[in-house]
Amino acid sequence: MPYVVRDGEGNVRAVFDTPVEGAEEVAPDDPGLAAFVNQNAQTGMVLDEWVESDLALVRVVEDVVEVLIDKGVFMFNELPAGAQKKLNTRRGRRKEMDLMESLFGEMALPEDEDPSG
């Protein structure tokens, strides 16, 4: 059975699988528990969208850095050592992905699988 901690208004604020101080045991079909789980699932979807956006922006920043280096605005070795290491790691991974795509093409998803999740 799940254990929940409620706020002053009776809304579930935390869920545990073992008894903890201040928590009450509730049935798995408790409406407050269901509302808490639903709310957190929606928050997770919003966070997924942010992560996806951040990953796309990382690619843009990498491309901007490459353009600035190619144009001679600054040299790669002028970047901090940590940034150089991270960019070199990403460059290597991009080359690996490019090689995989050239060998096998883009990986096709099964017809019943939606790429957006």
C-alpha cells in the first residue's frame, strides 16, 4: 500500500512505498493519490519538452562555435580546456553517427511506433 503526506488543504504532496513519519497509508485507488500522480505525469511531459529543446539548442551552439572558428573569430585552443574537451567529445560522437548513417541509413522505426513518444 502507498503512504502519502498531505498539505494543510488535504492535497497529496509526497508518496512513499514504506511507512514514514507524518504519512498515512491509502488505498491504491485513492483519488488524492491519483490526482498527485496525474499532476506529476504532466509535469514530467513538460520537462521532457524542455530537455528536447535544450538538446536541440546544444546542437545550434556547437554549429555556431564551428562557424566562428572557421571565420577566424577565435581559435579552438582559446576556449577553456573543459570546453575544448566537451566539444571534441561531441565532434567524435557526431562523426560516429554520421558514419553509422552512411553505412546503414537512418534507422526506421516500426510502423506502429511514434517517434514523438
